Amino acid sequence: MTFNEKLYEYYTEHPKATNEEAATALDWTTRQVVRYKNRLKARGFIDRDEDGIAILKSYNAKDDKDGTFEFKQETYREVIARLLSCMDSESLTTTQLIDISREIRTILKEVV
């Protein structure tokens, strides 16, 4: 079961749960709950309303994979590999190495 699916299932049973309650129940961080909740919302599975979480459509893993996510993940991995290979170059300054490290860290935040 994917993280998206786990959170979706949790919200079908606990639509009024807070992020903290969901995190505790799933043994996740609050940040993970927010990340996956936003993904489910962006993909049209859930929405937030005055009563909590509204289920918009049944979760189907096939619907959750349109190829874009996997493409982005592979692209991030490729960029990281290229940046890491640049770091092996002796011609880079300390500032350039720091900039590359920051870029890798930024990219890794996007990768699940």
C-alpha cells in the first residue's frame, strides 16, 4: 500500500482528523501528512471543507499514476547524479561546491 493510499484510507475513516492525529495514527511526521494530503488533493481524490476532509472519488492506484510523478522523480535523480559528478571536479571553487550542495538538498526535498 502506498503512502497516498494509506492516508486516503485513514481519511475515509477519520475525515475530521487533524494533521497531528493522522501523523500519530500512521506513525508519520506531520510534514509527511501535509505532503501526502496535498498530493491527494492535487490529484482530485480529496478536498478540505468545513467538516474536515471530503472524499471526492475512490482511490485507485492506477488513477494516481499518470506518469508525471515518475518522470519528475527520474529527472531529479539524473540532475543529482550530474551535480554529484561535477563535485568531483577539482576545478570547482568552494562557493560552487556549496551552491551544488544546496541545489541537491533542494531537489531531494522534492523526491519522495
